[in-house]
Amino acid sequence: MRNVISGCLAAVATVLAPQAAAAAADSPNVVIVISDDQGYGDLGCTGNPIIRTPQIDRLASESVGLSDYHVAPTCSPTRCAFLTGHWTNRTGVWHTIMGRSMLREDEVTVGRMFSNAGYETGMFGKWHLGDNYPYRPEDRGFTEVYRHGGGGVGQTPDVWDNAYFDGAYFHNGEIVPAEGFCTDVFFEQANAFISESAKQQKPFLAYISTNAPHKPLHCPPQYMEMYEDQSDGIAAFYGMITNIDDNVGRTRELLETLGIADDTIFIFTTDNGTASGAKIYNAGMRAGKGSPYEGGHRVPLFVHWPNGGLTEQHDVNELTHAVDVVPTLLEMTGVAKPESVKFDGVSIAALLDPSKDVDWPKRFVISDSQRVRDPIKWRGSAVMTGKYRLVNRDELYDVSVDPGQKNDIAAERPEIVAEMRDFYERWWAELEPTFSQTTEIYLGHPEHPVVTLTAHDWIQEVYPPWHQGSIRAADRKPARGQEKLKHLGHWAVKVVEDGKYRVSLRRWPAESGAAINAALPAGDNVPGATRAFRNVPGASIAATHAVLRIDDQDLARKPVGEAAEEVRFVTELAEGSHRLAPFFEIEQGELGAYYVVVTKLD
């Protein structure tokens, strides 16, 4: 299927080339490719002796590269900074689950800025900044959206029983089936968007965000076979990266065929340190994904733009950060910054210009990994300035002579430690008042009248069931020291208008067609090194009753029918903020309803 689509796109591209080239003259196009869990060392051009990435290596040889570029140590926090130019913790996104992965509604994304400037804006693959209004990409300025749900294919908000092959995805809010490996599908959709934009002679921004090579490690067999001398885990991880590499090459070829490559800014980067590759090669850095050490947040970024003079390999070794991307793109394209926005990052356009000798001022940037319900001061933190890294408040490293961060020099340089602590203290004091601004899912909004809530976004102290394997397994063990299971999570919701609402409690999602107390067989596995989430048998929970709990009050209770797929309650909800926490009564106590559908009735 992919080869057929690629052939069609190439044919269309040939026809469209002349008018597309003319359309690109005034407003440069932007193509951004960002992969998931691929670290700095997971490329041939950064020294990896095993991985095969010839297309990205060629891109790097024709681009300006940032060799001291930093992100957050995990995915959602990086993506919010990358798309807004604001510090992760300012945007409300300091985790990947628990309602802390939704980008605050007052944040303005690069998609909104470019669509307001007349660009077509497309988002393909992984969003991971909210699955309900007002947090979806289509609510944030992207005019064409083709994505999976949650943080990865097969996670709880995704289409039920999705795996990396032959899945179904959300196309502008509607579920549509697809054929092929997920990465190929997302690039095919992006390439179709690019071709259509060229046909209409409109400038475009294409944000291609892969879920690969994030676990589970699923990969087309022909790519795993390229690494048959490695462990299955590395073969699948590297195979997924080589598949991304092939797709990068196809998209760049399409741009050439369309005649718009010269005035297209092409960016390749990744969202955090390596999840699996450090055991093979990590470019001399310490640790990987999730870590405050260099290997957790220093990643590659390459920028290619022929009409902007960015065509030859040029290394920028100044300290840069994901918050710099949006202001840089605005300067490069001439798109106006909204008056209401004040960036935390700065434009590095001058640094990218190989013809300029820039005297770059001293600056401080921060990367931290909270991964908790509410931020904790100094948790998983790295304060950076020049060659110094202050890790977790007390450890100081000079990465110019100690890239592996083995020698803590805090005792030798107390004045540097004090200066970096002072910056962090001021940074924290500025951001801390925003932490209580909980991101709330809207109920009753005309742009999203039927809302599906999933356990992925339960706000609670412990991890909720964030992937469909956990949903299927249905952990029913009471917390340590407790005799009965207690549902302690809730969804933070904002009722837009007073009225009557139907709240439907489900154990399985609507598209499954399964009864609340049904046990489901394990779904098919797919090629790769790990088990697909759907390959877990679905346990019966033997629920007896459903309970509607809102704002810590149990308002109604109904029995669960033998073949019932849902239990419906109708209730009056007042405009404003609420805590929604419906659950099922089971033998072990209270089990939160994993899926709840809320519909405004009047």
C-alpha cells in the first residue's frame, strides 16, 4: 500500500512542481520531523558505529547542526516547549499522564501562529498534549490533523486494540482505518498534505511527529533483519529508526520533485535522550531518557534551508534549548509573533547563519523531569550555562572536559554553584504560582459536544492505567495497607454551560462493543521484540454496580446489567469546575470507570 501511495504522490508532485515553486517564493515552507525516544547517539552522523541512517546523515551533511541543544528528558514536556517557546512547567505539561500532559488553553502554538499568517498547518503522528477540547491539535491551530491518541499507539486514549501495524487513527477528529506500519502511514499522510498545499500554491507547516522508536518495540521484519547480529530489542529499536530515516529521505525527495525544496526549512530532531540505545552507543554521555544528566536531554537538531543559505554542514556549539525553536522559525519566515506572547526562548537565527560570527551572550537554561502530579522543587533538574551543568541542586559538572559527568566539582567551584542556584530559584519563583492552574477538560462545548474521558488523564498520586495492556489486565489490588480498593483519581472538568448531562460509565471503550463484565481474548501480536498491548487477555471485573461520584459526592448508584456495555446517569451540572470520579463496585472495592462518555442533552 505504501509503495502505491508513494508512486501516486510522485506523479502528482511532478505535475505540481512549477506552480508550487512560484508559491514558495514569498513564505518559506516548514517541515519538522521529530522522533520519539531517539537519543543524540542514535544516528550514524553522531558516531554510532552500528545504526544505519544514511538519509539523516546526508541531511546533517547539508545542514546547520546544534551540538549543544537541549530538551526535556521525556516526551510531552519537550513537545510543549518546542511548540510554544515556553518553559515546560509554565505550560502545565510536566508529566506524560495524569492530566499533566495537556497544554494549557492560553498557550499559543506554532501551529496557531502560522495558520494565522495564512499557512496550511498539518500535524501527523504523535501529539501527546491533550485528547479533548481545548487541547487537541485541531483546537491549537493545525488545519489538518492525522494522529494516534495519547502518547503512543496502543495507549489508553488511542483507538481500541491499535498496534503499530494496520491500525486506525484520528483524522480531523474522525476514526479512520489505515494499512501499513504506523510511521509509514504518518509520513504518507504528511506527504499528501504537502502535495495538496503545493497544488493550492499555499505555504505550509508540516509537523511530522513519530511515536517510533518509543516502546513497545514493534518493527517491520525487513528492518529488524538489518540488525540480526544484535539483540531483538536493539534490532527493533534501531530498525524503527532506520524506517524513519527512509521516510525522511522520501519526504525530501518529494520536496525536490515538487520544486519547493529550496525554500523549505527542513528540521530533524528528537524529543529526549535514548530509551534503548545507550547500551550500544551514547556519544560519551551519561544516562538516557528521563535523566537530568546530559544523556537524558541533549539531542540532535539539524536545519536545512537552501534559500536561507543553510546547505553545508556547520556546527553550532552554543547552548540552545527547545524554547528557542518557535522564535527562530518566526524570524526565519517573517511570521509575526502574537502581541500577547512573551517567549522564554530566543531566536537563534543568527547562530544558524554560517556567514556570521556571532558574539553570543551568556545564558541559563533548565531541563527537568517532574513525572509527578504536582511539581517538586529541584526534582530531576539540570541547570545549564556554558560548559557547566548543575544537577539536582548539588552536583556540578564541566562537560567540556568531563562529558560523561563523572567528576563532581561543586566543592571546587562554589561561586558557580551559587550563581546557578540563584537562577533556578528565580525561575521557580516565577513559575510556581502557575502550578495550581489545573488543565480542565471542557464539557458541553459546541466544538466537542460528546467527550470521551479515559483513565490516562486521571489526576492522582499513583500512575493510572495509561496503556491498553493495563486496561485489559485491570489491576484490582488494594493499595498497601488498605483492605479495600479505593478510587482516588478524578478528571478535572470545566462545565461550559449549566444543563442536563448524560454521563456513561464504561469498562471498555465504545468502539470495542464489549460488555462491562466481559472477558476479552488476547488480541494478535505484531512483529517486533516486545508484546503488543492488545496481546494481553482482557479480564472480567465482575462489577455489580456503577456509582456517579462528582466533587467527592456519590450522587447516584445503579446495578450493572448482565450484558450492559455502559451504565448511564443523567445529572444536572452547574457551569464551572468539577471533579468527576465515577467508578464500578467490584468485590475488591471501587474500580474507576476507565472510559466515561459525557454528552450535553439540552
